[in-house]
Amino acid sequence: MLIREEDEVLVIRGVDKGARGKILKVDREKNRVIIEGVNKAYKHVRRSGKNPQGGRLSKEMPISASNVMLICPETNKRTRVGVRYLKDGSKERFAKCSGASLGQIAPAKKTYAS
């Protein structure tokens, strides 16, 4: 999965289709992401010392990572994500629509340097 925390994504399936938001958390084992302001659900909370009034709390619930696409920083449109090696041998993510770099994944290795 090439999606990271703090990436801006667009929801392409489900009830919140068309919504944009930042990724708050990524669960790689379950292939799920939590996005800011998307897929909100109410959690009923009993009165306690932490929450003296009790009531309903609204929180974001996880959705499948296959239901989101990354937003390209250059074109501001949805894009697929690829991986490429740079000349120094480091690995980086890039937007396939524009070729824009999305950040480095791995440090430089001599075997991949050209």
C-alpha cells in the first residue's frame, strides 16, 4: 500500500463518495485507513470522570484503502501512485498522472544507483 499518513485523498466509493480529507491513520494489516471528516459514526458514552455529561461522540471510522485515491499535489486531481528509483539509488513515490514526486520511501542503495 503506497498511501501514507498526512496524504490528501479522495473517496471514490461508498456513502462519502467525492469527499476529500487527510489520512489520520493507516492500518496495513487490515488494509484500512481513517480519513479526517469522512465515515463519521456516533459512539454513545456513559457518564464518567472524563466525560461528566455523557452523550454521543462523533468519530471517524476506518474505510477500505481500495476506496480512496491520492490527490496529486500539482494537478489537484486524483491519481494512481507509482514507485521509481532515482539516480542515487533511493526509492520514491510519484504521481502517475503528472510525474510529481510524493516523497522518498527508502534511502539510497548502491545496487540501484545508475
